Amino acid sequence: MQHQTVVILGSTGSIGTQGLDVIGRHPERFTVAGLAAGGSNVDLLAQQAARFHVPEVVVANPDALEPLREALAAHGATGTQARAGRDEVNAIAGLGASVVLNGITGSIGLEPSIAALQAGSQLALANKESVVAGGHLLFSAQTRDQQINPVDSEHSAIWQSLRAGTHSEVSRLIVTASGGPFRGWTREQMQDITPEQALNHPTWHMGPVVTINSSTLMNKGLEVIEASRLFNIEPDRIEVTVHPQSIVHSMVEFCDGATISQASPPDMRLPIALGLSAPERLNDVAQGCDWTQAAEWTFEPLDDEAFPAVELARHCLRSSEKHTAVLNAANEQAVHAFLDHRLPYLAIVDTVSEVLNEMDGELRGDPQFASVADMVDLEQEARARADALIAQR
């Protein structure tokens, strides 16, 4: 196996910490060339820099730079250079490392994704918003074929399963969903859901925004958009099935009726590791299924009435890239408002739908963005519309 240099974006978050865990088990395979984080946990970032002898670290928040430098000194990482700002995050992403693992949450991850691709790095992509908000901007930045390795467990599963056939032989993609903490609930039962309840995911440990998105199934809607664009499959050929055990991470059905799936106990280190090392696999990453024990895997249809986010996302996917960007931006605002106790749970997706209805006429012109700046402008408008609606409630 070839030795690789790695830059990790969002290193103090769930994806970043698990990525470093994988790298720490394979020091002969990887060298960490740089780390970037938002700046809310500079002590952990300094610990990571010290442990992996990282030459460069960046915080997006300039106010965190001095505390970061103090933390680096405290942990003995005196040889580590520290910088701050969004431009510096893009610069470290474009360093030219063998692989860039993007674990940033939100559409702010698009620019560093583009920088990594333009620098010729392999992009291990856990930032689904890069694809949802600015898909063609991302793909047009590729300098070679097969430069993006999907890290979301569902898309990694599809990616692995697609090895069983050619693109022309694919009949359908089947994306699995755990169903979240409110699987089986009716809309009436969801009236008074609190942030504390919604953050209690039954299967995965993730950041707060992703966890709330998983509870509303907006995360699954975003994943349908991502799957369609990553694998060039029409929206109507992508289905969602509820699989509460989270063992089968997604499936591909081929034209002859064969369905190929990827199954493993829920552990994000597996898709992260493959994102870093593909096309080769690493040893000692995660536990496989225990076939000596009886187990039951169940699959249920999605309740679109109780969880309308997936169909809303599918509508946006059919409409345009601008619709999907508005979907994502408005949803981020609504989720933050819910976490701040400023918006009822059911109003999260309702607010997103209202913003899309308000802006639909404006989005019907050129379906794609000319630049990242254009995308940012539209997102700001969507966020402002969402904030106005939230304030009225």
C-alpha cells in the first residue's frame, strides 16, 4: 500500500475524530499534513496536532487563533503553525495532500471541497452539502475521474455495491434509513417533541444538526439528492426503505433482479477508512457482523405523511440545483431555531416548504450557479426568508 498524506477538515467533529482514530491505527500508511476545525474546541485540536505531529492547523473563527496557539504550546506542539479564517481553511484543503477528508457540516464545506479537487487531491467526502448545494460546481472542479470517495455510510455502501456491475446495469438504488427516534410516530404524536428527544438518536452518534436532520428524515432527503448526483441516477430510480437495525447501509438493484448490499454493524470508521484508502481496504477498522448469533433485519416503507422531508427533497432534486440549495439553507436555519427552542419540531420541515414556495418563481430561470458566490447569495436570501417565517411563528 502506498503511503498517503491526509488533510482533515472538521477534525474535532465526529467524522474528524473517527478519521484520526483510523489513521492512528495505520501510522505506516498515513501522515497527517494538516487539520482544520471551526474553533469551538481548540484544546482537542491542539491535542490532535501534538499526537500526530501535524505541521499546520487552521481554525475558521479568527477569535480562536490565540487560544489555539496557547493550547498548542500547552500540549507541546511547538512546531505546529496555526492560522485562522475561511480563506486559510480553503488553503489547507488545497495543500495538495494525497487525500482530503471533508467532515465539515453545512454548505460552507463546498469551497474547501473544490480547493481539494483543484489541487489534485482525492476527496473523501462526508460533507453532503457540497453536493446538495453546489453539485455541478463541485463536479466541474474535478481534475480526473473517480476523484470523490463518498464517506456517508449510505453512499459508501452504494459505491461498494456498484462494483458488482456496470452503470448501465443498475435498475435502482435503495437508500436505507434507521427511521430515527420517532419511527412509527404520527404527526399528531410529534406536536410537542423537544430538542432533547430529537437529539437521542437510537443508532448513530453525530453532531446536533445531522442528528436533528436524521430525526425529521431531512438527512435522508439530502442523501437522495446526493446519491442521484454522485452516481448519475434519476430521482425516480432511488428509493428509501426504513431499516431500524442500521446493518444494511444501502443497496443496488441490477437489471436482472439481483440486489447487492453492504452490511456491517453501525460504525462510521468503516466508510471513513475506505474513503481514505480506496480502492484498497485497510485491516483493523471495525467489527464485522457476528454470524454466530441470531439476528433479525427488518425493512419498512417510509411514512411520507409523517415524514414529508424526503418527498420535498425529491421535488427539489427534480426542479433544479438552486432548489436544492434553498432546501438545505432554509433547513439549517430551521434546525438551529428548533435547537434554540424558537421553533416547534413539526415546523422545521414546514418552514422549509414555505420558503421553497415563496422562492419558487425566482428559482425557475437558470437552474445552475455560475459561481460559489452566486450560491452563497441565494443561500443568504433563503436563510433570511426562513428567519422571517420563524419570527412570525
